[in-house]
Amino acid sequence: MKYNHFISITVLCALLTGACNHPVSRDNQLTQKEKKEGWQLLFDGRTMNGWRRIYTDSLPKNGWYVEDGCLIVEKDKSGESSNGGDLITIKEYGDFDLTFDFKMTSGANSGIKYFVDESLGNPNSGYGYGPEYQIIDDAHPIFKTDRVPVGCKLAGLYELKEAPDTKKVNPVGEWNTGRIVSKDRKVEHWLNGERMFSYVLGSDEFKAWVQKSKFRDTKGYGAVAKGHVLIQDHGDKVSYKNIKIKEL
């Protein structure tokens, strides 16, 4: 019995030592390794510090809230960017590695935009312009119509480039992880650890995509080398957490 007791204690100590050597990542917190690598949280899990409503110097009065460690855009019948409006980072970013977890409700639509240029938009609206990592339930009603834009499905570059249909997606109500990497104008979209595609911002190919899109008359679309990160209010409930960025 004493021998067995000794073995149990030894095993327990080994497990505890292993846990210390391999710390479990907690929501909305950076590990020591991430801190050393230069990662920064864009959402602390408690407040909306570091964000503001687009075209203003303040947070939205409604439409967004923090609950249980999640940044949530609420469902509202007023439609796209009409309730709280789009939420943008106070700071602008150039080359970066951005990751975020998101959880959709059934039929939801949202998006993460980057290189957002406020000079392109209408200050009286809540809608911001910039390349968009599409976040959408691929069972959204729009996919049953004849007016589906290019890049409309999850992880696509909205209006411009499709994500592969072979992507691995966790079901509605479960968490997925998105990632956007931009370095020297080369941009990559990732989903759940898999690279979806890459493109070169401002290239002839990119410009050709824009000319075929609804942004063709938006002069300067995707032309800036530095801009805000934006989370879109599309009138649907979507939750976000673990939003973090590393400047490259």
C-alpha cells in the first residue's frame, strides 16, 4: 500500500510538472511566449477598450456588448451597420498577423475588415470600407438566390475571391478560428489552421477583381498600406473572443 501510494504521488507530480511546462491557453489572455513574440490583445474579455464606432471618437451606444468573455454584436432587424454600426480599432496597422475566434448563430453574417480607410465612407453611416474576411453561415438564405457575390462564403475575400469548398468548418454554435496575415502587401486568409488562399493587395489581379465588384466606383478601395481593423455589424448575432495581433 505504501508503495502504491508513492507511485500515485510520483505520477501526480509528473502530471503537474508537465502542466507547468505546457501551460493551457486561456481565453483573452496571452501566454508568456506570445508576449515575447510581440502579440497584443485587441480584446481583453471585459471591456471594449481600444475600439470605437467608425467615424466617431466613441463606442457605439447600442448594438455591441461584452458578456462571458465575448465581444458580441447583437441581432437587430434594422439591418447592416444600422444598429451599433461597425466597430474599429483606434490604432491602425500595416504588416500584421491577426487571429480571432468567432461563433455564429444560424443564418448569421458578419466580417473582419482590414486596412480600413475612413476617408472612403459616409460619416453619417455605420459602414466601413476595406478588404473583408467574410464571416457567414454558409447555410445563409442568400445562397439560395441568384445574387450571390464572389467571395461571399466563409473565409472568402468578400466580393473578390472565394475560399475553397474543402475548408473545415465547425458547426453553427461552435467556435472557429480565423487568421489574416499581411506582409509586404501579400495577404493570406486562414481558417481553423488551414490557409485558404493568398493574394497581393494592389496588384493588377486585385484591381481587376475590384473592377468586377460593387467596389469598382469606390476610388482608392484597398489602396492604403495601413488602416484600422473592423468588426462588422450586419444585424446578426456573432460572438468574438481571443482577438490578438502581432505587428510584423
